[in-house]
Amino acid sequence: MLKQLSKIQVRPDLVDQVYQSLLDAISDGSLPPGARITQEEIAEQMDVSRSPVLQALRLLKKDGLVQDAPGRGVLVAELDAEWIGNLYQVRGALDTLAARLAAERKATIDPDIIARGRKAARGKDVKAMIDADIAFHTAIYKASGNPLIFETTQFHWVHLRRVMGAVLQSAGQREAIWDEHEAMAKAIAAGDVAHAVQMSEHHATEARQNLVARLAEVLKDRVA
């Protein structure tokens, strides 16, 4: 289960690095729901002591990404389509607020973000796809001028990137998403508040419906 985890070379903050590495593995499916992991395995794979691994696992447990397992180690938490749908509703409201505020300021979203997103969408690197999507929405959060939006969404992305990882591996509309992103960025830069809000609401609703539906298919296939 841990073959794809890489050793950590730079060590300014081992806990954060171990946490991020495990989060990436959970998000891209390298560590699927129900997988059992132990401190010893992780420490050996990453070439670190057990102490930072223990702290990282505690953070993942607090975030609801792993849970205690019978016997040794922990289990990667199962995905819950209904809970993810509820979470996406909250994130969608924050996205729309951010788009409105950013449009009022006629903010410019770096076109390189969109270019990188399109490139990722044409590839097979799920982590790159997730990171590109997060980078785009984060740019809007920061462009809104309200730092609380960015801070509030960080908890959401921890879980949403996981479900994105579960569905992006088989999704067929990746480039279309970036068409929507680019159109949204243009509306924001033009100061077209009504259009930016409308597009953000539509984008969030479509994303929620697609992700929840595809997640339900993924879970159904796992049961079958």
C-alpha cells in the first residue's frame, strides 16, 4: 500500500511534510479508503523517525481522514457522498462570495494558472489536476480582498481534494472545467459582477452534482 510514498529529503518541518505526503497519497488514491497504515511502515518508507509520523497521523485523524483500526495502525476513512455534497454546498457559497468581491475590485487572475490547469487536464497526473484547480480558486479567494474566505476554505479543500482524486481518474470533462474557469476570470477582470456571480454559482452547482454522482459510482463499484 505504501510503495508510492517517497522518502523525505529536506527536513525543516517533518510533521508537515509527513502530513502532506500522506494527504497526497490519500487524495490520489495511492492510499484508498479502508487501507491500513502503521507508524512503522510510514517511518520506514519516508526514512524518518516514528515521532513526526505519530504527530502527522494525529492531524489526519483530527481532520477525519483516518480513524483508529482494530489492532495496530489506523485505517483511511471511507468516503461519504452525502457529507461531501453538504460540504460542497458550503464551499460553493464561499466561492460565489469570493467571485463577487473579486469582480467588484476588477481583479486579474494570473493567466498562467489557467494555462497550467489546461496542461494538467490533458495529462494523467491526478495530483497536478487537483493542485491546478485549487490554485485557481485560491487565486479568486485572495483576489476578493477578504482573507477569511481563504482561511475558511482550507478545511474544505482537505476533504474535497480527496473526492476529486477519486473521480478525476475517470472524469471526461476536465478541459471543459477550464473553459468555465477562463470565462469566470474574464468576467471578474471586466468587473461584470452579475456574470461572475452567475458563473460561479453554476460552476459550483455543476461541480457538486458531478462529483457526488461520480463518487456514488466509485463507491458502488467498490462494493460490487
